Amino acid sequence: VVSTQSTGSEPEASHKLLKLLTKVIIAYLIEQVAAGAQLLQVFESSAEYLGPTLFEEYSLPYLEEIAAGVKHGITERGLGDVPLIVFAKGAYHSISKLSYAGYNVVGLDWTVDPNIARDFVHIAVQGNLDLCSLRPQRRLNSKNDRHGSSVWM
């Protein structure tokens, strides 16, 4: 939704849109809990493209508002305590700040070493699956040694 082009040329319009989206997302997530969701995960897909400065201006405040708004809304409606996970793809530059954004868990993408992340994150972490590990690996076996056409996973 937010691009480096739109934030630079139209910052007020970008913030206006983000505020509107944030309100809608909060209401939607509260209704998900009302419908029985036992855990919520918020995805932020622009972090790697924004970089730390733009991420902290155009994404982090809204992620914080979503966490606070959802917690307030589910408490107000007596829906219990539902864990929140934030997953901001490519947000290695702001992983510590994400851990203070009001979520219970920070999701890590495959580019973040979980051992290093633990030094910067004070809450639970999850993820870090390298999707390339799911691709089939070419291996030779005795039947296909000559052709090398065997694909093993």
C-alpha cells in the first residue's frame, strides 16, 4: 500500500490512507476473535522496501496502533486474551523496535538469524524457515547414476 514513491511525494495522503486502513484492520481483527480466532498474526509486507527510516515513520506506528486497538477492543468486548504475532518481512533493521510494538511474538523471515535476533528481541520469536530448503535437491542414486535425473526431497 505504501511505497517509497508515495511517501516521498504525498506523505499526508499516505498517512491518511494508513490511518483509515488501521481502523479497518483493527475492527476486522476484533471480529475475527469474536468469530473464534485464538491467535492473530499481522503481516507487514513492505518493511524490506521501506528501510528503517520510512518503516519507522510509515509502518511501525500503525502496527503499534493495531496491537493496542485490538487488545483494547477484545478486552472491551470480553473476548479474552488472544496472542498477537507481528511478521514484518524484511524488517531485520527494526526487529528490536517491533518487539516493543505491543505484540506477544515477532515472526522472523529466513534472512534473520534467530540466534542474533534473540539478542535484540525481548519477547518470543518464531519462523526463520528458508523457503529454499523446501525445493527438491538433485541427488544421484544407484539406479540413475548415469542420467542424474533423480530428484529427492
